[in-house]
Amino acid sequence: MNHDNFYKNITRYSINLIVSFAFIFFFLAPTHAKAEWPRLAISADGTPIFFEAYGSGEPALVFVHGWSCDARYWREQIPHFSKNHRVIVLDLAGHGHSGMGRTQYTMISFGEDVKAVTEASGSRSVILVGHSMGGSVIAEAARLMADRVIGLVGIDTLENIEYSMTREEFEGMIAPLEKDFQNGCRQFVEAMISPHTDAKLREWILADMSAASPDVALSAMKDMMSQYITGEAARIFEDIRIPVMTVNGDMWPINYEANRRHMFSFDAIVLKDADHFLMLNRVEEFNSALEKSIGTFSTNQTIGIND
């Protein structure tokens, strides 16, 4: 036997086998959402804003997190929605990996953050999705770029934009956070989490949000709540002729009539027995509801889903 030829044939066979497996792995194996390299946009005041983009297809979906959260709170939505859309997640200023150089964190400045990211992503047609405080933020962002935004989806937010908050109610909400932010935040957030939520997820949310910068959190909370004292929470929608949908839990009632007095159109999908973090602890139901909400903007059917 010619041992040299034998080893050459074995080596050639091994190389071919490796190439075949590589082809199967990279081209035939199931694919998952892959992010482009994390990017930075520069907001109107010069603050760097971190964002990631996944997938392709318009309208692009821009996901905006809530108070004391960040882009990670959308981790269960990225794989699902990036199959058919360009998905963009960002950290608002003072949150996550974004800059913290502001002295005030306002809904208007957060709206500028969303605008900067949308423009940097190159997306021409977008749907803005905002959780909690993010509902107020996407309204501001839509006012800044009405030519790009075709719809707004609030996530457990915008239940009643006519809600008239008193100064006493506002001060009662803020006082525990000012006294001891970490403990006050845990108590504030825990009331919004279902007792049926997985214990590890519950603790992750509580620990993460209570670790936020108190200066950023208090500034943002005060500005957001002031909109319900002054009436700006409702007035802003009179400048935005864009349809609005929400996907909500049923912890708080929705005032459809109040919202429709100010919004171009409004409707909501309500998940029974769902809490404030439904995108994390009711994933399949939430993604289905959000997909349905997004679909209404292309069909212009924004009335009658859940009166």
C-alpha cells in the first residue's frame, strides 16, 4: 500500500467533509436575528445615543423603552419582529449605554433621541413602539418627524391622556423616590408586576430599575408627570395626525373617549390578567397583539378592536 497516497486521500476527504458541514451550518441551518455592529447617533444637544438594528423591511419598528429601563427590555421581541421588519432598539439618554451629560431629562429631549436614531438608521417609514414612559416619548418624536412616522403603538401606557393629576398626587408619588431611591423604586415598580410573574424575572426587573441613576430617573419622572398636571399629555396629540394603538394589561382602565377626543384615531388591545411588563412575561400573547396592532396601520383599520 502506498501510505503517502492513503494519507493524502484521508486528508482530502476530511477537508471536503469539513467544508460540507460548514456549508450546512452557515447556509442551511436555521437563522436567528443578528444585530449590526452597535451604533451611536448624536442627539440634538450632542448626547450620544446607543442603538442596535436587526433585520430588514419597512416600515421599520423603533422600540422605545420606559422609565429606568433600556433596550434589553425588548429582547423577546427582536427575534420575532426582525423576520419581516427592520427592528431598531435604543437606549434613551441617561439609560443603558447612552450619554449622561444632561442636566434635565425631558420627554422632548428623549423625543430628539428617537429622531436622531431614526435618521441615523436611514429608515424612511417607521412605526414607533413605546413602553410606559416611552408612550410620551414616541408622541414627542412623532411631532418632530411626522413625515416618517406612520403609526404609534403604546405598550401599557396612554390609558387616559386627559387624566388630571393634582400637585398633591404628584408630590406623593415622588416623595419616596427622593427620600430613598433604591427602596422607593422597588416598591413603586413591584406594585406593577403580577404575583404570577416568574420570581427570577421579577427580581431582575426590580434590581435593574432600582439601580438606575436617581438624578436621571427623578428628572424624567417629574417631566413626564408634569404633562398630566398641565394638560400637555393630551394637547400634544392634537399636533400629531397619526393613528395610535396600544397594547395594555388590564391593571388600569382605558378611557377610549378621552383619547379619541385628541388623537387622530385610537384603539387598544387588552391582555387579560397582564401586568406592566407584559412584553417580558406574556411574550407570545404580547407579540401576537403587537403584530396585530402594527397591521392596522397598513390596513387603516384602527377602530373597533376592543371597545
